[in-house]
Amino acid sequence: MLEPPPPRTATPRLHARAVDWDTALEHIAAAFRHALAAPEPARLLLWPRGAHSLEALYLAAKLSRSVLGNPAPLASSPVVLGAGQGALAPRPAPDLRADLARADLVVLAGAEPSAYPAFAKALSAARRDRPRLRVALIADQGVEAAGAVEADIHLTPSPGSEGALFAGLLNAIEAEGAIDAAFVTERTEGAPEALAAARTADLPAVSATTGIDERALAAFYARWVRSDRVVTLCGAGLGEDATDAIANAHLASGRLGVPGAAVLALPDVQTGAGALVEGLLGLDDEGARRRLGALWGGGRLALGPAPTVQAMTATPLSAVLVLSGDPAPPLSTAEAAALDACPFVAVAGNAPEPAFRAEAVLPVQGLGESEGTVLSAGGRLVRSAPAEAPSETPSAEVQAPWQAVSALARALGGRGFEHADAASVRREMAALGPDTEWLEAPSARSAPSPLPALTLALPEEGLVRLSPRPRIERNSKLLRYS
């Protein structure tokens, strides 16, 4: 295994030695060509990790699909729900309109509704059709000002204290006699421990932890308990303790597994950006696939669905290029093992985390250093522009990610990668179909299409364990986990 490179690689490196860009690119291209020429089918992976611009992700998809003949997984898994709930399984969410049409209360927790215009539109329609529907917003002050949704209740917990707020909800559910004893007995386990932990989350303790007035907390809890069917949408910023506490409340009250009673997860930035690019490609539409074929060409065109990273790393890989964003999420044990076992690994990135496994390293700029279109943590499309524009030639020492991908594609013989700047990449993206004006004027614009979500689904068999956290210690503003 190679020694780790410096925290910020300033020049391309091969076997930990500095080289020029042409040498590094030809070495990487030769490794991929060797894998493609092998008698057994090549398992190639161009792997975007962390946050990237839409331009870089689009070119990564184009390189992977039109030159390597291998769809790249552009999106990571959305926020994990129910990690402490045993058999409670996250699954792709169905059409939200069916749940919204039956819900009495919709809770948006850590999610900015303006980031999801399709959802905001469906919610507005549901409120118009059902005046009794109420909306609670658990988010930073000012989110409602975006105008995407009108909230009846707006709570602003201090950062990281959402778990305490929803632990207090479980306490209120028990205090009001709203535990669904039959559901808890038949479908769950661990309820006594979870309820005991929640009893520490009374109004004074939750108020001290969250900074929310006790009367406001009581009003929210009372509305939740009076609502027979509740839909909770969790943003990517929520911690595992908060999503566990939300799931506990739905499980203990039996508000799960029927229309109008659900817990949903909205995507993180990488998942959202990757989903936007996948949606732009329109691979589920025959007409869109024909347009892509005509625009991209290439002898290895692959327009099928992209596998998940988990599926790709479950079997031996032939060659990998990791497009490492800033920040890059930690490698899982399985992912690290797959990289260690791969005959050839290259990294394009400014973060050193996976680079010690790499034979070749290409230095690229972070999101704030290169021009491009990025999806903010709140789901807004933002044009990133550095103080000084990066060099447009591949001989520069540190490249924008989209430049590095284009340069590698050209080294592999790919056509249609002669982009002068990020704007020319966007123009090509806009040519893919209608309704792409948001690419040229993203300021204060939201994502143009619904982003993927997961829902907590009850298993057909087995019990679901309620999580015994968070526990709030008396006379403390900090959460203590049991």
C-alpha cells in the first residue's frame, strides 16, 4: 500500500512521484484500455464521491456511459432512516400525493420545502383540497420566508437538538394516552426502554435543550397527538438520533404503514445533485435516449440504469477512478476492501482520504475554487465562481473537476469533450431537452424536478425495535445517549 500523499496534492502523482498532467492522464487511460481489452468483461467504475458541480457530474456520466460503456452511479444513498429500528426498512417512496391527500398533519423536519418544488406544489394542492390539513415546520428561522409553504407551526430548535424535540414528542404521546398498545405489542419490541428514555424529555428539559418556549412545544405536541394521520419529511441535516426519535413517535402511536401516516427521507446534496443529472439525462424515456445517442455517439454507449455503489463494490473491479469531492464521505469497510483489491485505482480530488490506495492522483479544485452549478445544502441551485477563473488548459497544475474528466475522456479517445469552460458544458446539457432554462440562470432557483426520497416501511414479518435514545439528563443542555 502506498504512503499517503500530502493533504493537498499540487501536482499529478504516479506511485507517489510528481509527474505532468499528460503523463498521468496517459497512465490512467492505459490502465482503463488494458481492462477493456481483457478477455473477461471489464468492471470499470468512475465513482463520484462527495459534493460536485452538475457540470462535473454530467461529464462523468458522459465519460462513463459513452467511452467506458459503464453507467456511473452518480447518487449516493439518501439519508439513512431508522438505523436503530431493527427490521424497519428504508424503501423508495411512492407518490407522495396519496399520503398528503389523507394526512391530517405534515411535519417538515430539517427540510427546506422550497428545495423541492414538486413536493411544495403537491402540498399546496392538498391544503387547498383539505382545509383541515395542518403543516408544522421544524427548521431555521427564515425558511418559511422562502414562500414555498405556509406553516401553521414553525419551531426553530438550536442546531443538533432536533432529537430532543422529538423525544419530547414521544413523552407527550405517552402522557396523553396516545400509545397504540395493540400496534406496539404486535409489531414492535423495545418499547419499555424507549418510553423510559423519553420520560426524561419533559417540557422544561426539551425547552432548555432546544431553546424553544415550553408553550410552543406543548402546542406542537398537542397538534401531533390530535392528528390521526401524520406524514413527517426528514431533511438530510437531521442526525440519526432525530430520525430514530421521529420513527419512535410514529411507531408508538401506530402512525405508520397506512396512507397518510409515513416517515420520509429527503436526499443529501450528493444524492440530490446526482438525481438532477440523472433526471436531465432522462434515461427512462426512449426519445431522450435517442437524443443522447445522437449527441454523444461513441462505440460503447450504455444508456441503461446505473448500478448502486454497493452493487458495484460487491464484486471484483477491474479499474476505478474516484472523483473525490470536498468533503468526501468516509469509505465503508466494504468500499475500502473493494478499492484495496482493485488492480488499478486513480483519484481526482483535493481530499487525501482515499488517495493512499491510489496508483495515480490528479489534483482538482474544490467547489469554491472553480466555476460551476452546485446544489446547496438547502436544495438551492447556486453558481459557484472563484475569485480567479481556473486555467482552461489541461497543463495547469490544479484543474477544475470537469476539466479533469474531459481531459481523461480525450486521453481515452472520447469525442465531444472539447469544452472551453463550464458554460460550454451547460450549453451541451441544455441541449438535452426542454425545460432546462434553470441551467443558465440558477440564482435563487430551486431544483427543477422532484428528488428521490425513502420511506420507512414495516416488514412483512418480524418486529421493529424502538430506539432507546435520545435521553436527556436533568440540568443539562446536552443530549446524553443511552
